[in-house]
Amino acid sequence: MHTPLVLSPLEGIPLIQAGDDLVGFILQASEQQSILLQNNDIFVITQKIISKAEGRIVDLKTVEPSAYALDLAGETHKDPRLVELILRESNAVIRVGHDVIVVEHKLGFVCANAGVDQSNIEPPERALLLPEDPDESARRIRQQLEVETGMHLGVLIIDSHGRSWRVGVIGVSVGLSGMPGVVDLRGKSDLFDRTLRITVVAAADELAAAASLVMGEANEGTPVVHVRGFPYPLEDGNMSQLLRSRETDLFR
Amino acid sequence: MHTPLVLSPLEGIPLIQAGDDLVGFILQASEQQSILLQNNDIFVITQKIISKAEGRIVDLKTVEPSAYALDLAGETHKDPRLVELILRESNAVIRVGHDVIVVEHKLGFVCANAGVDQSNIEPPERALLLPEDPDESARRIRQQLEVETGMHLGVLIIDSHGRSWRVGVIGVSVGLSGMPGVVDLRGKSDLFDRTLRITVVAAADELAAAASLVMGEANEGTPVVHVRGFPYPLEDGNMSQLLRSRETDLFR
């Protein structure tokens, strides 16, 4: 009998400020929803509240756009200071569209506008960057959760990304600890004893999409989702498992 | 109080043959797991068993490769007859890699090898094509489910796709009925009354990824997942909602 996968949004997490104790809020909210943590449970957390807790907010008035940022801002109808931040957060610009700059982020993944965000931040003249090292943020949060609960847990930090070829955003992993990024099924055989065509499953990204569906995008009322029933062993992984090298990428 | 999203793999669905009554198997398996269907429940079904039930199996011995197929087969180390099938299923070849042909499928989406599959099919000299019209397959299955249960249900047909930029496959939608492909949040405002940066959520693809995680990739033991708690109204959608037009696509 397979167990179901159950994703429960946590209620009552307050608006996060720099320096807040996320783990305290997460454990308090879990307790108020009568979620008794078990080994192999996972918490999925939106990057926004991690970035806020880590103080990754930039006042746009302090940002001086370069000539290149001014050019790109004209092309994309964006605030030149925002474009400057996007460039500073990136290794390379991959594509420029009417209203989007697709980059390879310094963290290694390809995404729109380097994950720099102006929604749900007050006042509007500020922007929120991704956490500086999301794997390390996940590791720190997991360690604190495990110390306080005595359970073996996973932590997954997610963002919403647009895709090539398809409309709409989906949740994707940006940092993780205590769970695998990918699950390698090479060597497993199919029902008729042939080797599987599909060999590597992006299990963390599948969970990221699932949790994002539960969080919704409209607000930060539910920035954390509790997960029970993840179907693979919680082997410790990291983001680099999920990043395709430039050499094997047909679309970079 | 938000409700949890619960994904339950259905046990005991037998190996599917052409002409099999999928709906009968699904309802029987649900009953055996004591799942009492409710309005707004969704069944997520892997395309493989739909294709098999619809008889979309091709004997490779009947396939005559074109000169172009022979060329591409050499480049990608694939069976030329398989490449010929891939080309017949496609509108255009987008990229060719060492072991993959990325195409725009006749159904409109971009994917590897046109979704033509050789795993879990006996004997090995055969290949399985995607359903001819997966939205219509989903509609037909949903209609039959609704007639037999009296409930308003959604049906989502999924496959596993590789991605640009990232390692590993994730579940994605290939056909749907009775549920939205995307959810448009334009006009909704964020916590501080600004218009949302993220406007369109690919809700069906997020659910596809979630269900795929539950199914696993190693076998067809769990080709159907029952879903309760999808957080958006079950407005009738279709695949075209999820397909980016060539004109707005920066990666085609």
C-alpha cells in the first residue's frame, strides 16, 4: 500500500522582518494546526520569507545603474536601478524579451530577472534579492528544526519560475537540505526488464511545484507548507544536482 | 483554514491493453481504497495507459525511415525507425543533441523525442505514441466518470518531460478536462496593494509534477493518482492555455 502525499499549508505565519526566527514561527504554526512532526517530514518554504529574514532588501535609491543597465532598461521597460540589481545578481544574460531579462543567476540556475522581486515589499522603492546561499539557508533551518524536534527532516526553499515553451509559472527549487535534489533510477528496469528510458527524476522540483500549488501566488499568507509522504529516502542533496551544465544544455 | 492537498496513488490497476475500460479500473481501485469521490476531486492519469487503451502502439518493423530520419538516427544513436516515428509526430525539429531530438510535437508542445516511448512495452520492437488528442481523451474519461459517479470531477493526463537548464524530468500536462490549465491572477493585488508581478500560474503543470512524484517513474504500478484539495475552482480548461506561442517564445 503506497502512502498518500499530503501537503498542508501552515497558517498564521506573520509578515517576516530581517532577523526574525523562522523556525520558531514554523514550529508554532505546526503545533497550532496539530501537526505532530515525524521523521522524513519536509518543510517547503518560499524564498521570499528567507530573503526577508536574511535582510536581502535593497533600497533602489542607493543603486547607480551602469550604461548597460540603462540600455537594457529601455529595451525591457524596467526601472534602470532594478536592471542594475539584476545584472549584479547574474553571471550572464541569456535572452532579452519585451519585459523580461533571462539570466544565468550567480547561483547557477537560469531564471527571469535574476529572481529580483518587487511584490509584497514595502515601500515600493525597494527590491528583494534571493538568499545569498539558499542551500546553506536550508541547511541552517533544517539543523535548527532537527535540534528542536529530534526528528530527521528535509527543508526545500522554492521560487516561481517561468518556462521556455510554456505559459505560466511553476514552483521550482532554489535551495535544499536533508532531501535529494534528483533521484537517479539508472539501473532500475521497467516492467519488462528493460533499462528505464527515464533515468533521473527531478524529485525536489516536483515537490516544489506541488507546494507552490498549495501556497498560491496571490499573497504570503501561506509561505510554508508541511509535507508528509515524500516517496524517496531523505538523502542529503543540494542544488547543484539540479543544474544542467552549460556544455550539456541545448538552450543556452 | 486552508485544506491540505492530498495525492493518493491508486493500487491494483492492471497492465492496460487496447480497448480496456480505464474508467472501470479507476472506479474499482478507488472503491477498494475506500476513496469516496467528492465534487472537485481530480484524477491524474499517465499518458502511457491512455495511449495503450487507445491502441497507439506501432510495430517498428512496419516503419520505413526517410533519408532525414537516417541522418538524424546517426547523429543521435537512435533506431532510424524510431526517429522516423518521432518526425511523423512533430511539426518541427527544435534542437538535436547527442541522444535526444527536441521537437515541437504536432499537439503544439515542445518535448524530447515527440513523447515516443519504448519502455514498458512488450515486445521491444514496438513503440508507443502519445494519445491522438489528449484533451479529448481527458474529456471522454471525465464524462464517463461523471456519469457513473454523479460528481463534478477533473481529469489531467500527464507525461514526464526534460527541461532546458535543469537536470531530470518532471511531470507535465499533456491533456486535461474539467479543470483549468492556468489560473490568471491578473488584477489581484499583493499584500501591499500593488499589482502582482506574477500573473499566470500553470496550475495544471504544478499538479502534474505533484502527481508524477507520487507515481514514480520506475514502473506502471501506479498510473493513476486521486487528488483532493486542488485549491482553484474546477473551470474547464485545455492544453492550449499552457502553450506559449512561437512569437512570444525566446527559446524556439
